[in-house]
Amino acid sequence: MSVFSGRHHSAKKRFSELSGLRREGQNPKNIIQKEEQKTNNTVEKLILAWYSGYAEKFRKKPQQIKQQIDADIIPLLGSMPLDKIQTIDIAKALDTIVARGAPIHANRVLSTIKQAFNYGVSRGSLQYNPASNIRARDIGGTEKPRERYLAMNEIKKLWLFLDNEKSKMTLHTKSAIKILLLTGVRTSELRLAQWNEFNLEESLWIIPAEHCKSGKTVRIHLSPQVKAILYALKDESDTGYVIYGADSNNHLSENALTRAINRIQERVGIPHWTTHDLRRTFATQLGETLRIDPVVIEKCLGHKMPRIMATYNKNEMLPERKEALNKWGKYIEIFVKNSNVIPLNKGALFVATA
């Protein structure tokens, strides 16, 4: 049988089926539309509908989700019909991500898939969520919170490396690492920072609510050490952004600093560390080395206070935070030059031994 005759036979058979439906009082047009809708009802269609209908509108960082969708979910599962996809299909796709050495990322992708499929159930595209019974611990494993922070001797080694011309790092990258260490701000808050947020004369950085995880405006005191870095950046700045990469007209990309830090790991000569470890270092060293009050440290970090405290204590503790940040900046400055520095009792700063 030729290809043409085969197609003709199939078409004739289909015509007979539709004619039979018409005789039974059913509308063939409605049947065809339902079949086409079923054929086009794929994972890709659902995941993109969820992204535009929910994630893009209500998630703080939708671009991270879009990256998961484009790089992982659509390539691995996108073409599968929703009425055919099973739990094992999703598990195998996640195993592919784990196999390339990204177990934590696999857990993030699982979370996105679960949310998208729940959206599909609520919209009638799915009868049930095939990912609902997949546990992250069975995919990427249980995620343990990181405890890494830099000891003072590691801070000194890093700082001296950054100040060495042989580091081959740009002024903006080196400055970003130092500012993160000196202020404890989140990487995203610094990446998106613009000069109009800073009042250098008043030693104040006002981070707008849309850049903060808490959704509230945060005020950061600028120590003399941070201001010196900012003045050096401003002298070379020709854009509105404080920290920028290759494109001076835009802020530093989300992964640029991480990539830069990964490139210098072996040359710095200290155990592996990340950008977020700088924030943990800031908080830990303020407590252990300078003995700053824990509540002041939490305020410095811009953390939300427990509900009962947040209700009755609206005090931003700006004077205490200013004192803590000035002490920390001065401590690092002297420690880098002279390691014979020991902390005194709470309330005092430090002394340098002979």
C-alpha cells in the first residue's frame, strides 16, 4: 500500500467515525476540538501558563524560575502530554539533574514542578499532581544549612589577596567582596544598588523595599572603611549602578560574583567559601570577636524580628548599629595590617599587642 493510499484509507475511516457520531446526535466539531486540545496539553504549555499567570506576577525572583523552566523542565519534560506523564517520568528527569552534580538544584526544580502542577489541577488541566508524592530527600537529599564562615586569619588572607595586583580582579569585583564583608548586606542588595541610594556625607545607604527580602526599606550605616571603597568606585563610575560588570550600563549579573569567587578559590589559599558565607562571617564575627549584642546583629542583617518583638519594638537601633559597623570596619582595617589584635570586653573595641 502506498503512503497516499494509506492516508486516504485513514481519512476515510475517520470520516466514517465522525459521520457515525453525527448520526448519534454528537457534534463532530466539538469532538475534534477536544482532541486537539488534548494533543496540545503538554507540560511545556502548563509550565509557561503557570509562569505567566502566577510566578511572574507574585514571585520576587521570577527570573530564577524562568531559568529552571528553559534550561531543565522544558528540555526534560516539556513535550510530554499532561494526561500521559507519570511520577516516574518526573523522577527520572530530576535524576538527570542530580547526575550532573546539581542535587540542590534538582530539589529547586522539583519545587517548581510541584507548584506548576498544582496550578494545573486548580485550573482543570490535570486531575491530580503526579509530582506530589516525590520527596526532595529522595531526589537531591536533605539540605543541611551551611555553617561556613571565615576566621579572622582567613579574612586577612582574603583581604591581602584582593589588594594584590596579582589577583587580576576588577575593581568592582574586589570592592563588592569587601563591601559584603563589611556591611553584611545580601548580594542582591549590593548588585542592584544605585548611587542615588547613597548619602556619603551622612554615611547612609537606604536600600529600597523592592530590593530587600523583607519587603521593607533598610538603612545601612556606612563605616569610614566602606565609604573609602565607595569613593574609589565613584571616581571610576560612569553609570547609575555602584557595582557593574562588563556592561557598564547595567548592574552586575546574578551569577557574576559567584563565578569570580570560584575562579580565585585555589589562589586565595583558604577552604572553599561562597558569597553568602561573607554575610555569615559578618554576623558571626560581630558576635564572637566584637561581642555585639545579638539583637543589634539581627538589626544589622535586616532580619525580621519574631512576631511579638516586631509588634512592640519598632526601634531600628541605628545608633547601636552605627557603633557596631564602625567597630567592625576599624577592626578589619587594623587586623589586616597587624594580626596581634585581641577583642576586649563587650562595649570596648580592641587593643594591639606588642
